[in-house]
Amino acid sequence: MIVDLVFLASVVVIWSMTAYQLVLTVAGYFYAVQSSQDREVLSPAGLDWPTVSVLVPAHNEERVIRATVQALLEQDYPSDRLEIVVINDGSTDRTGELVEDMMARAHPLRVVNISAAEGARGKSRALNEGLKVARGDVIAVYDADNTPEPDALRLLVVQLLRHPELGAALGKFRTLNRRRNLLTRLINLETLAFQWITQAGRWNLVRVALLPGTNYVVWRRVLEDVGPWDERAMSEDAELSVRLYEKGYLIKFVPAAVTYEQEPETLGVWVRQRTRWVRGHNYVLSKFLTRVTRFRSPLIAVELLSFLCLHYLFLIGIVASDILFVLSLFSLAQPSLTGPFAAVWALAFLLFVLELVLIASLEDESLTSVVALAVVMYFIYCQGWLYVVVRGFTEDVVLRKERVWHKTPRFETTRT
């Protein structure tokens, strides 16, 4: 009886997630088609462009900071309405020196220096220090390893001007080093799925998207209304997103605004980064549950809750399925239920692959390689996520480890 219940529960969880992901995939695909058709009207002439302050938090970023600042200086946004504020967050390498050198030759570039003794206390704190000196009516955020396309900032700001209900707008990010090795190829596919399914699909269906930590803009007055970045949050982007929705603001996904960023090239770096994300979501979830009744839209509240719980729903379904598979393999337990369950699992796998192929068709990806990567992702990469979720939960709930920001190492790389 217990085996049957566990079996049914795992089927229900996995298939509920699979079905919803399929709906989001289709919605994301149609949003992509619509967005490509709308691109020509994304930058109407004659707008009264607001002043924009671009905040770039940087801690020991000497390998990448010059390329990032140069890409921001080359934005086709009115130069008299743009300032770039690099927050040199306690760097002990040449980050500050490199920025100072560029600042001498670039009018809109400024630097905020935080001493080594006071620095490296998290991205949120660095952003808040930059916000104190920023002069713009719009605040943009880019990570120190980003190289946005020249029109990225303008395309984001246009959305704020055209849609007064928006508190913020976010663009798309691509993996700069996606062809470096198998791990970066898998991460690239994962990020595409996240953006076209979770971001585009949710926006198209229920007007929900979450700030990704980079390549986004937010009205300064909105930040003054909801408050600055939470310095206790390890996922400051998700935490700020929740507060924006709580106050009734919307956040729009704008795929035409593209930036490129580095992703982990080694498994150890990937595990540390993803563990930080899980722990960050744990914090946001615990904070969200105490404020859920304040949301003006119950639908948005439910959607945010489902997103924040996604790691654990995935964990429960997959772990239950894995346990039953092992028990059945060694004839230790067999569900007494009858039905086409093998076909059900096979169909779930095929839908997983189909969703990735559909999403990859929107980008410059080889569909043949996507199918092969999807198999690896389903049977290996997703299992790695299980370890990360358990690790994050253990560090937060069991060990109660202090939340410390661990910076992701950078690599000297060019677009591949």
C-alpha cells in the first residue's frame, strides 16, 4: 500500500510539472515569435530618454572588467543621459586600477571604492553603495563579466517608457563560453530553457518574470518605494522581484535586449554557485511565506510560490521515483498497480527532449547536438541538481550555516 502511494505521488508530481512545463514552453515559443515581430517598434524615435545609472558591482574582476566597461561605454543610449558606476568592492587585484585608467578617458564612467576591510560582503551591499551615488532616474544592473549588445540598455528602457505599469524590465543572457566543454554546453541549454520557458512562458501567461541579477533596469522611484536591495539575501534578484510584485509592479521579459555572460567551467564552481542559488531561494521563500497575504494579485502570489518551491517539488518527485526504481530493480518492492507506467515515463522523457528542441530552435543551436545534450541533461545533469538542492537545504536547515557570499571565479574567455 505504501509503495503504491509513493509511486502514485511521484507520478503525479512529475507529470504535473511536466504538463505545466509543456504549457509554459508553448507560451514561451509564441512569445518569442511575437517579440521578434515587435522588434522594429521597440525603439521609437522622439522619446524623452531618462537618465540611467548603470551599476556594476566588481570584486576581483581584473580578468573581465575592461571588456564589460567597454561594452557599456558602447551602448547606443544618449551619452548625456548615461552614467556607469563601477563599485570596486574591496578588490585585492587590479580591478580598481583598470577602472581608474578607463575613467580618465571616459566621461560617463565613475567608480565607488570600498576598502578591502569593508568590502566583499555581498552583491546587495555593493549595489546599495552604488545606489547612494547614482544620479539616474533609472537604475540598470550588469554583472562584471557581462558584455551586453549595443542596443540592450535602450531596448530595456523603452519598455519602461511604453508601459507605465512596469516597475522593471529584464533582458536575455547568453552563455559567453558555451562551447568550452560539456558542462558549459549543458548550462547553456539550461539557461535557454529557463529563459524561454520560465521567463517568457510565465510572462506570456500570467505576467510574471523574475529579475536575473544582470541585464535589467528598474525605476529609481520604484526602488525608493519598495526599498533597496536586501543585504541578507544571497539571491538579491529574486528577493527584489518578490517585493516588486507585492507592491503591484510588473516585471517584463524583453528577449531582444541581449547580454553575454560567463558560466562555470568546472563542476566544483558549478556546485558552489548553484548551492548559493538554492540557499538564496530558501531565504526568499521563508520571507515570502510571511508576506503572501499582502499581494494584490493572488494569481501572481501562487505563481511565485510555485517557482520558489520548484526545487523541492522536483526533488521529491525524482527521489521518490529513483527509490522505487532501485527497489524494483532488486525485487525489494513492486507496486501492485497496473497500467502503462513504462509508457508514461517514456513519454515524460520524450516531452523533456521535445521542449528543449523547440526552445533551441529559437536560437543558433544545432538541433542534433541539443537532442544528445538533452539525454545527458535528463539522466545526469538533473541528478546533479538533486545533490545541490539537498546540500543547500542541509546547510540552511540542518547545519544552520551562516550565509556568506561566494564569488564565482572568472575565466579569460571570448565569445564561443
